[in-house]
Amino acid sequence: MKYLLLLILLFNIALSNEQFFDTEQSIFESEHLQQEEPQSNLEDALPLNEEEGTEEETQINTFIEETIETTNWFEAIPYEIQQDHENNIYAKFLNYPEKIHTYQRFAVEIEALITTTNYTHLETRFLGAKNIALINPQSPWEAQSKANTFHNLFFFKVYSANFSMPRFQIILYNNDEIVDVLYLDAKPIEYTSIALGDELFTDVIAEDLQVISSKTKQYSNDELLTVLELESTNGNLEDFRLKYVDEQLLMSLEESYPKQKLIYNAIIPIYTKVLNFKYYDIRTKTFKILSVPIKLEEELVSTQTDLNPNNSSVELYKKTAAGIATILFLLLYIFKRKRVFIVLGLVCLLVFYIFAKPNNSIVIEEGTKIYILPTKNSTVFHITQRKQLVEILTQKGPFSKILFEIQNNNKTIGWIKEKNIVED
């Protein structure tokens, strides 16, 4: 049994993975920034009966729409109310906005009062909405100190002036049986678009936005790579953009609403001394400017040099652990002649082979464009002048990450499209 536990431990060590951001954030060698990519609760955000809009509207909604699945939260529960029906549930808005802005997240708080004791739970449906996203459709009703009183807080987000708030259907259940249904009609909300022509406005509307940390290193002869860590309160960090930056990427978004944390990458001109940007403070109803000084680290990054996974220290530890375990079990077999040791030794040898085997090699065609990032509009930093043998490290969608020789036997890493591979 102890040998089996030892083998399981070795497998856990061997099969554990380093956590990298898509654009190789590990080049910054910062424990603070090299955290596991947090999961965003925005996967729960759901659009409410959104109609087909303009191409611009479609692009705006992409961040949320890519992560959703169709649910029944926006379908009415059939229930026929009798003429002599007595209400068992009453509801009203406790907090409801009068004015909202483009991209702004806002909250609607509802109070429900139940006048019967024969019930088990409440459920909410959202009917007839348009061009609006609901962040937390499954938000539970919370009991208050006052008897039979419940509160719920729903977060919404609007993308265009042509939107409609949902009609709230609140269903009271006694186990699986419907006791009563109440409809709460939405109130009119004024909608405004702000700072549409302001290049410094990041589209973030929040109570507070702070830059927690930043790091910058040289990326190429005329570009810098900057990583920002941002935190907001009651904001919409998923919409953060620097409009004057061509190459940028939201690396990870951590949701613990009302707090959000964002890791953001930008490739900027080498002469940049400071990044200036604005957000709209919903408390003071003013724009606030944040400035991030660009302090260049000494070493050159040059498209993620030294990020070959097989050269990482963690990979070395895995190989070493598997190799030592193999030798240990083979020695135990020689001295004790128990077949369990040879079996365990062969398993460890297989694990060692998996991690020690070299990268697969492929040939890419002449004129292949090599990109900085595995994204549709990424910058091309190199074009091959001939067919070239390269090592393939990993794949992400239609892109393959390769290690290749660029000049004077110097190797670097970039991304190519699969269509450029001519031979395996």
C-alpha cells in the first residue's frame, strides 16, 4: 500500500502543470503576477433576448456571449391567476437606477413579502428584455430579520440605447408546487453615452479603479511589453481598453463582485514614458485620470525568449523525480525480487519518457508570418525568408507556438497559423 501511495504522489508531481498566461506572462518573473489564472464569474452572465444588431454591437457583446449557454431563466412559468385569488406574495424595488451609462454595471434590489406559511422557496424569471445582460440570474433570495421578508440583488449591464429592462416574474413554491406568482414591472431608466470621442477613456465606469502593479520590458527593437494589474469596485473591468494601443489583450479577469481584478497586456512604442487613461467615477460623476510611469527593465524580452516549457525548472524537477523513482524501484526489484517494484519502475520510466522526449519538429513554408500573440489581430514580428525547421511547443486554436532560429543561431518563440505548416 505504501508503494502505491508513493506512486500516486509521484504522478501528482509529474502531471502538475505550470500556470502560464496566454502571452507568456512568466517572462516578468514576478510571483505577484504569476498567479493561477482566476476564473471569471462572467461566465454566468446571460443576454436577455438580444436582437440582431450592428457589427459594432456584436463586437461589444462578444466578451459575454462567448461564454453563455441558453437557459430557461428568461421563459415565463405558466400560471393562471383566479378571479377570487388572494395574494400570497408582494414585492417592491428597494434600489433602482434612474440613469445609466454605456457599459455600466448596475444593481436592482427587490424586496418580497410572503403572507403564507406554506412555502419553501422563491424563484425569479426575467421576461421580455432586450439588449441587456444579466450577470447573476440564479441569485438566491436571502431571508431578512423581519419575518417572511426576503431580498435579492440582481446585476445588469446595458450595451446600447435600444434596450428594455425585463419584467420580473417572482414564483413562490411549496416544494415543487406553485403557490403564487407575482409580476413586477420595470421602471423607465435614462440612458446616456459618455466620452465616445475621448481617446483616453477606457470604457470603465466604476466607484473606484486602481493600478495595483505594473511591469515593463523591452519586447523588440521598437516596442515594449507592459503588464498592468488593475482592481475596480462596482465596475466593468471586462471592457477595459486603451484606445490608442493597437496590440492589447485582457489576460485574466477575477470576479468577486463588487470587486474585480484584471491582468492586462499592452504592446506600446519604445519611446512611451507614461500611460494615461480615464475612468468614470459614478460616485462623483466625474472622469478621473490615472497615470502609469513606464519603467523599463534592463533585459530584452524579444518575443518570449527562454519560455520553452521543456526548459523550465518545473519540467526539470518532473524529469528528475521520475528518473530517480525509476532507478529506486529497479534497485528495489534487484534486491528484493518483488514484481511490484518492476511494475512501478516501468510506470515511472514511462512518465520520465513523456517529459524527457524532445519537442516535435515541423517545417514551415517560406513567407510564414510569425505573430507575437495567438490572436486574430496580433502583430507580425517576423516573416521567414525560406523553408525552416522549427520545434512545435503547444497549440491554441488555429495557432501553433513554435521555437525557431531567428538569426546568428539565436532562438526565440512565436505563433504561426496551422496553414503555414508544410511538413511534419
